[in-house]
Amino acid sequence: MIIDLLLPPPVSAFESFTDPDGVVLFPEEEELIAKSVDKRRKEFTTGRHCARTALGALGFPPAPVLPGPKREPIWPEGVVGSITHCTGYRAAAVGRTADVWSIGLDAEPNQPTPEGVLDAIAVPGELARMPELRASGDKVAWDRLLFSAKETVYKAWFPLARKWLGFEDAEVTINPDDGTFTARILIEAPVVDGVALDGFTGRWLAREGFVVTAIAVPAR
């Protein structure tokens, strides 16, 4: 699996490149998408299938995975996790809070972002580094990778801070050589167990037509 290459062993993950037949939602989940279009139904259903498969590997029985007030997944007690989906790819990763404080996961097509998106999401330092990234190779859509990394930063941030983090509130530095990235938080950082989480370190991979980014914040 792609995401197995990005996450440490305490994290359980599952991915799917198709929408398998026969996946049944819990009634509470089905109610959430009763009026949704077919595309939304498929991505939601397979995303929950991935989440339950990953949870099952940790020993948790099947249960609804419902959204919170900011649409974040609500996990069983003692679990953190993340779900992502884009056309042709769905995945989920979960871990016990004894091992990881938070998980962020995002996948995007390995294609350039639409015109104007990069300027809308990037801070000056990120824009300044983009020519160097593009010069390092053309097999990665570096602007899309930056977008994915920033989405992953938000997903890792929110369960800890419980507040919004805008694209302009974090600066991401991508290392094109070793498949890692770092994020520096530009606003007041949350303090967890006495530690100010003012930055994150993550991993990225471009494969099978996708860019996938992941962060697992280790418990301390």
C-alpha cells in the first residue's frame, strides 16, 4: 500500500483504488448521505470502509464513524485518525493515543492545480521555493503536493488545537530528495502535555498517479 510507506508501525492504515461492492453503512451514516449525489456516496462509503478496516486491525469492532462539528471524523475513545479521498483513491489511517497524538492524511491527483490556486494557498516563502522544486523534476506536480501537505497539516492540527488553521497560517517546506516535508505554524500553537506544537514533520510520496502526504505526531 502507498500509505504504509508513509506512516510509522503503530499506525494502522487501509487504502482502496476502487469502490468495492457490498459495503454497508450504519443507519446513522446512511442518513448523512441520503440526499447526496452518487460520487459523494461512493467516496463517503469507501472512506468509511477503509476506516473500519484500519480500526479492525487495531482490534476495534465495526461501528459508525460520524462527523464532528467541523466535519472531522469522530473516532472511538483512545483513537485518532484521518480519512482522505479523491477520484480513484480512498484511504484512512488510525492509531491509539498512547502511540500518536494526531494523524493527518491527504491524497490528490498528481496533476497541476487549476490556475490561481497556488497563489491562493501559498505564503511568500512557499512561492519562492516553487521554482527550485519544479527544477528538481517534472514527475511531481509540486503545487498539488504543496496543497496536499497543507491539507494534511490542517488535519493533524485540528484535533489538537480545536480551531481553524488557514492556508496562510502554516508554511510548508518540501524536501524533494527524501520524501519529507516540514510545516511551521505561523499562529499561536496549541500546548499538549506541556509541549507547544508549533510545527510538524511529514512524509510524501508520488505514485500510481497520486500525491499522498501524511503526518503522525508521536505521543511523548
